[in-house]
Amino acid sequence: MANTEQTTRRQAVGQITHMLAQELALPVAPEVTRFVEQMLGHVRPLGVLFYGSGLRAGIDEDTLLDFYIIVSQQSDWPRSALACMANAVLPPNVEYQELRVAGRAMRAKIAILTLAQLHELTGFSTLNTTVWARFSQPVRLVWSNNAQAAQAITHCIVRANVTAAKWAALLGPLKAPYRAFWDALYASTYKAELRVENGQRSSSLVDANLERYEHSLLPCWQAAGIPFEAEGGEVLPLLTAEQKNKAQRQWRLRARLGRPLNILRLIKAVYTFKGSARYAAWKVRRHSGINIPLSPFAEKHPLLAAPPVLWKLWRQGAFRQGA
């Protein structure tokens, strides 16, 4: 019996790996490829992942492209020793790039992770929900150093999808159409993070790629070892009440940590982002509704000004879930 279960799980992993490897390799707009080549220059990381609104909705003059750069070690991406240390302690670091591609100004937000960090943050046990939730959505591997690097990154994307599907089973309805589990998952992850989007945003993610989510759910459950019954367009994960209750307790911890972690990353971004002080203040205002006036000192020395900003955010409730 155990051998049969192991075989089923291996086959499911192979199925979802094949599906996601094809998705990662889908072509992107040529200007995105040229932006990445220009951005990298002589630097050769393991790979570059492209995601977000630029992938979902296309590129216009105001689009901010979203990339994750995956490196072998922190020093593989050019930046200060302090930035490398910060990325090791509280990943990811975020940077801003503005380049001219074919005579057109293009902008990007870039996050940096080591492969080891990507592997850890896409696993089920991580307390940080941001990375696996992001990479359970469609993403493209727009640049890779070699086939081995591409394979390692693909493995992490598979982990992200299996982790997401497992949480979808544990947090979702008892029995429902396939998409209802993904809707429940993304509604939960949005609540656990600082998000400006309204409640419809999580369901629109699934709407945009409904067939993809429906096809991936059951193989991901098999890979995660979750038994299920499927009939008439609905599916029932065979979980005990004890399993569901334990998962709710585990998720509450992640939800409580989500806002503080994201605000700390915003403050950390103060010294890794071009125009960082204004950008961080804007992001905090958008996500928490709290306005942070910027003094000339704060704009010139954002890191030194961070402690009183953190205290103000704490006093005004930004670190409390539901604030």
C-alpha cells in the first residue's frame, strides 16, 4: 500500500512538473526579454522569473515590471555588503531599475533571493506566505544560466504550487468546485499580507487562468499526499476535523506575522530602492492608510529615520491583523 502511494505521488510530481515547466517556458513580450538582457549586463545569476501585472495584463507606459532574480549566493548580485546581509536576514531585497529599451522608458521592481531561500520559502513549513503564494500563480522563467539552474528553479515553483494546493485543501470548503479552493486560498493569503486590492482581487486571479488552476489542483493534492473524492465537477479532500483544526491554528500564526513582516520589508526597502523613502511611505499609506510625512532628514537618511517610523506604525495599529 505504501509503495502504491509513493508511486502515485511520484507520478503526480512528474505531471505537475511537466505542466509548470511548459508554463515557465512560454514566450513573453520581446521588450521584456530585452529589458532583462540589458538589466543583467555581464552579471550571470541562476535565473530571472517574471510575474505580476505585466505578465497578466500586458505592458503599457505605466507598467512596473516584476522580476525575481535567483542567485547561487548573495554576492552574485552587485550591491553593498550591508544589502547582502539584510537579504540574508529578511529576504527578499527589492531594487528599482529604469532602462530605455528601443527608445522607450521601462521600469521594474526586482527582488533578489538565493536558490536556497527560494527553496525554503516555497515549502509548506515556512511562516512567510508571500513567496509560495506568488509563485503558485503563473510565472515565466525569462532567463536562465543553464539547464541545471532552470531545473532547480522549476523544482521550487513546483514546491510553491504543491504548498499552495495543500493550504487550499486545509483552509478551503469541505466539498466544492475546484476553483472554490483556490479562491479560499488567495482570499486567506491576501488577508495575511499588506494588500491594497479589494476582496474581488483574489478571485480575479483564478478567473484569468481558470483552466490552469482546475487542472493543477488534484495532481498537487496527490503530490502532497492528500486523498480526495471527485464527482460531478466538485471535489472533497478527505481530511479529518483534527487536521483542519490544526491547520487553522497554524494559519493564524502566519496571518499574525504577515503584516509585521511585510512592513519590516518595506522599511528595509528604504535603503535598497531608488527613491526609497518616498516609495516606502507611499506603500505604507496605500496598504495601511497611515500617512508618514517625510522630513528632509528622512529622505536623505531613510535608515536612520526608520525607528520612529516603526514606532508610529505600531502606535497607529499597522502591525495588528485587520488594522
